[in-house]
Amino acid sequence: MPDAGKAGYSQISVVDASRLAFVSGQVAWRADGGAVPDTLAGQMPVVIDNLQSALAAIGADTCDIAQMRVYMVDLTPDSVDVAMTMIATFLGGVQPSLTGVGVAALASPELLVEIEMVVRIGA
């Protein structure tokens, strides 16, 4: 398999037997109901904040993420670069399995990215 580590993720993730949390796709909706930014670069920090909140809610950290799926509208090399740069910063060197999927639309027309996670808890 190609060396996915160069891109900041792993081809395969193996986790010890434990409980798993399946975190629904997080989008750029803010807890306070604030406006959704209109660019991918603006939406990614909000999505990452939501991912961090989800991890905190289950007592987990990025090292507990087994898998991530990233859904993006208008998936292009430039949009992948924007998203993966911010995801790599969020992960801080952790490399879970990651799948990127280009989609025609998400749950609301203003949304450009959605990220879901499978996370081990109680390890």
C-alpha cells in the first residue's frame, strides 16, 4: 500500500479491544448558533472545535481516534490541502485511518465539510 503517513494518516488503524464511540459528522454549526463561515478555510476551525468538544465529552483525545471520514463539497486538490493541513494540526502527529469523500451537497446548502469519527473510549 502507498505510504499514507506522508499525507498524515494511516492505511490501517488497530485499536485495543475497548468500547467505541461513533461521533456523528460535525459541521460548521456553532453551539451558540452563530453564522456559518462561507469558505472551507473558515468552516474547518469550527468543525475542529466541534470535534474537540466531542472528544472532551467522552473523555478521549486525538490518540483515541481510530477512524475519520471527511466529506467535502467540491473536492479538489486545493480543498484537500486546506482541510488536511488543519486536520493534521488538530491530530498533532496522530495518524488514524482517514477517508475523504467528495459529495454534491451536505445537510444544509452553506455547509462545505463534515467530519465523523470512530473513537475508542475507556482504554
